[in-house]
Amino acid sequence: MSLNLKSWRTPLVVIIAGCLISTIGFGIRSVFGLFLEPMTVQMNWSRETFALAMALQNLMWGIGLPFAGALADKFGSVKVIIIGAIVYGLGVWGMSNAETGFALHMTGGILAGLGIAFSAFTLALAVMVRVVGAQKRSFVLGLGTAAGSFGQVLFSPLSQGFISAFGWHTALVILASMTLLMIPLALCLPNSPANSLSNSMADVHAKKISDQSLSAAVYEAVHHRGYALLTIGFFVCGFHVAFITVHFPAYIKDLGLNPEIGAYSIALIGLMNIIGSLLSGWAGQKWSKKCGLSVIYFSRAIIIMALLLLPKTPLVMLLFAGTMGLLWLSTVPLTTGIVAQIFGVRYMGTLFGIVFLSHQIGSFMGVWLGGRIYDQTGSYDGMWWAGAMVGILAAVIHLPINEKPLQRLAADTQAAKA
């Protein structure tokens, strides 16, 4: 089926712009951990103060994303991403000028978190998949996700270079300015779903398959034991990745290692995440998704315990980052795959949005508790052990999930064929 974008906004232009939005937005939000040590030392803040700001940022991202998606559906992604980029930039700029913990929480926490939500790469992905045929959508989603991981690879050493050369204040101002690059990129996207592939045969078929309401779909999901277990498991994913993103560079500095090792570690996580996500998606097509998730969470627990027991050398830090990177977002293809497999794709956005909110609540707890435990004990060891224990718990929780599609899906499919 031919696409009619009626302008220079060809599918290639849209995909490139969407990938660059993903790179910038995801890349900048992944480097805030590099600012923990220099900011807390100079401003005489506790690590909990900084950690609470980052925890609020993750929480506001989770809360704001469903609203951002609804506004994008109604008014188009372009306007939402532009507003989000401006709010994002103001939040990071305000973070650079925060003189109190409260100001940091309002700017780097709440304001930046809402900006991330309203300029989220998921909004760009939604546009990207609409300008290609159904057979290419999985590839485009993978491409956009990989672009976000590349942003982590790119911005980690770049931001550490800014900090080393200009200091943390100027580095944040530079990053705030770079968020505004998403504005011209957003203008390269079609502004309305009406301008995209909204009437494909796949979409028409999806509408025919079921007349289930949104409220009925949510009710059905929250009363499904497997959905509840999946949601709890994704909480653990957020607990792990947010803690490591924010606190790992400071952990490395505390060990007396070069702070550049922290930047390289975050970049390496992003690089290996590209490989891990692709492998996870491939494995999910061949084997049980719930078993794959159990293996991932159990492997995370083993890797964390190995970090605690091995000598704290630069090589060990980089090996930890690389192996953890393989498991970083490899949970996402399997988690989304289980939701779609059990409940169908019609309300995929809403049902995964609820699961993602659990992820962000876990992120809040991981970041905040990391700072709290460090301030109370002078060490991150308690938090690392907690991460290992919840990883084992998540590995066990996923095993009872029933991955079979609901009976209504089979019935609806038969009805559609009739």
C-alpha cells in the first residue's frame, strides 16, 4: 500500500528524525548520574538529596507518559514533543542553577521528568511505525530503541568531557541547550495520525477483531494473575537500572578509580544493550518469554553478587557494565511480548503503560534508596545486596505466568475469519 505524506516528510525522513529524537532524549537522561558526585560535593548536599531528585524524575516520567500519549493521539506528536523538549530543557537548566535541595527536586526532578515524558522517544516511535507497512514495524521499533541506546553510548563520554573541561554547571547548561535540538527534528514528523498509515489492512483487521472497550480491557488485565506478576517483575527491572544509572559512576569514584571509568561504563551498558535487546527479541520468538525473563533477572542477581565479591578493578567495573548491559532493556521485548500474546494488541499501549508505571515506581525506589542507604551507612553494599535479592525474587515470580492467549482472542480470531 502506498503512503501519502503529501510533503518532503518521506518515511526515511521521519525515521531518521525519530531516531535522532530518541538518541538525544534518551541519551541526556542517562547521564545524570555523572553529576551526583561533583554536585553534592560542591553544594554540600547529601546523596539522598540528589537521589530524590532523580527518583522524582523517573516517577514523573512514568506518570506523565500516559497523558503525553493521549495528547499526542489527539493533537499530534509534533506539538507534544516540542512542548516536552522545552520543558525538558528548562528542567535541566534549572537543575544547573539550583541552590537548594528543594529547587533541585522541582527542576531536575519534577520539571525534567515531565519534559522527558512529553518528549519521550516512545512518542517518536509511534509516528515512525505509522509511516511504514505492518511487515516493517518490528524492525523500525528495534531501530528506534537502538538509537536510544546509542544516545547513552554517545552522551556518557561527551558529558564527562564537558564536566572535566567546563565544570558541572556549564555541562548542564550545554545539555539543556542540546535538548532543544529535538524541536526542529519534531517538525520533520507528520503532526497527525491522519497523515500516517492509519487505514492499513492490519489496522482495519485489528478493529474488526474485537469490540472490547478500554475499561473492560483494563479490568480484564488487572484481574489476570499473570499480568499482576509481570507488573511486579517490571518493578524490579526499574529498581535495577535506575539505581545503576544514577549511582554507579559515584560508586566507581568512591572506590578511588578514575571517574572516566564511570562514564565509559554507562556508555558500555548502552552499547551492549543494543545487542541484548536484539537477542532478547529473537529468543522471544523461539522460546518461552516468561522463562527468558526469569533467566534475565536471575543472571542480573548473579552478576551483582559477583561485583560485590570480586576485586574492585577497572576491568571488573567494565565487565560488570558489559554483562549488565546485555540484560539492560532485554526485558522490554519479552515483557511487551507477553502482554500482546495474552491480551492482544488493540490496547497494547494502555496495558503496557500500566506495567511501565510500575517500572518507574521501581526506578523511584532504586534511586532514592540508593542515596538513603549510602548516607546512612557510607556504602552502597546494602543496596547491591538488595538488588541481588529482588532479582532472584523476580526470577521466581515470572515462572507461574500463564502465557497462553485468552480464550476470547481465539474466539475473536475465528469470528474475524468467518
